[in-house]
Amino acid sequence: MRTVFGSWKYIFKNIWFLLPFAVVPAVFMSLSLDYQCVRSVWSDFFAGDPRAEFLELFHAWSFIRVDSWLGLVYSILAVISVIFFMALLLAFVEKHMRLGKRTLSGIGAQFVNNLPSVVFAVLVYLAIYEAWAVVLSAVMFAVSEISATATVYAADVIFIVIFAFVLIYLSTILYLWLPCRQMTGFRFFEAFLYSYRLMVGVRGKVLVSFAISLTALFVLLCGCAFLPAAVFYIVGVAAFALLFLNFCVRMEAVYFETDKLDREDLLRHKWEV
């Protein structure tokens, strides 16, 4: 259970140190959601009409907004802010876990070292997610052509669950690559092979952790889609802030666990704040 919930314990214990890293990415990630499409798709779905056009479905799933220039700017800023603050956060958390120090001194150099790898990882994850959104939207649109509404509901639920599993499984493949590159300095492919071997023993637990987080996010955002846009986006900011922190902290925690590295943050040090 430490693999599944250990990162949450770390987050809430150090929340005031970690939260500043998450606020800006969370704001732009939330604003990258197309509220009108999310509301339209899911209000119709729960009102007895599970059918929607392909573009409407895709915009409801996608983080790339094309409904307006401002929406597109939000999406671009979301990617940039995630890259910047993830590189900073990984440097901060790695230093705390490795040395037991919750200070900003010295993380600048590690931030610079992290940045190219984080850029690559974020763009890969974004490409995977958007491709996933395209395929899932196409499947749901094809299913909507079935005349029996009950069959459409059943097929949509089944395909969403299957596609969600595929997404979180793909997410685990590269998950430990970033901390491996960060702490070992291995080349790209060497780090991938080593981190992949480390993931094998804990993949099931990481899948469960991902599944819990994504299910909570999905239920929360679908529920808030029935509320005013301001509430939807505010709740989205809070949810994305916590999930952004959990994604990064769990990455470091699982790497320390699987590579059998000592966690100095678990000890009490006189220099800790």
C-alpha cells in the first residue's frame, strides 16, 4: 500500500512546500478543458442521450482547446508551465528525499539538468493522451450509430474502462525514466531499459494508484460539469494541483523504493524546517 498511497502521505506532510510548484500548472490545465463540450456531452449522457458528434466528444476529452484563440493560449501555457514546474518540483523532491533538506538552494543546477528530459517526457505523454482521445472519441462516435440506446450506454462504459486501462498502462512505461535520468545520468536508452526493469515489480501497484487518481478526477469533473463554469474551473484547479503533485512525488518515491535507495526525508534532521 506504500506504493499506492505513500505519495499522498508525503504530499500532505509537506503541502506548503509543494503547493507553490503546482498552482500555475493547475490553473492552466483546468482552463485547457472545454467546459461547454464537457457539459454538453455528459449532461446529455446522463439525461438519456449518449450520442454526440466526433468533434464534440474529442473536445470534451482533449487538453488542446481550439474553440477560441484564448483557449489555445491556455493550452500552450499549460504545457509550458507543466514542463517548467515539473522540472523544478522533481529537483526539489529529489533533494529532499536524498538529503533530507527542504530548501531551494542548489536546485537550480538540477532544474537545468532535468529540463531537456522533462520536455521530452511531457511532450510524449501529451502526444499519447491526445492520440488516445482521438481514438476513444472515434470509437464512441461509431458506437453512437447503434440504434439501441441501452447498447450504446453499455458499449460506451466498456470502451471507456478499456481505454482508461490502456492509457494508464502506457503511462507506466516511461514513468520511472525521468527520475532514473535525474539520479543516474544514464543515456536515454540505458535509462529507459533500467527504469523499465524497475517498474516490472511494482507495475500493478502503480496501475492501481493511477486508476484511483483518474477515476476520482473523472467523477469530480463530470459532476462539476453540471455546475456553473466558475465552479467547474475552480474545482479543476484544486484537483489538478493535487494530481500534478501526486504524479511527480509518486514518480520519485517509487524510484527510491524500487532502486532500494535510502530516503533521508523519512528521518528527522536538525536542519529541516
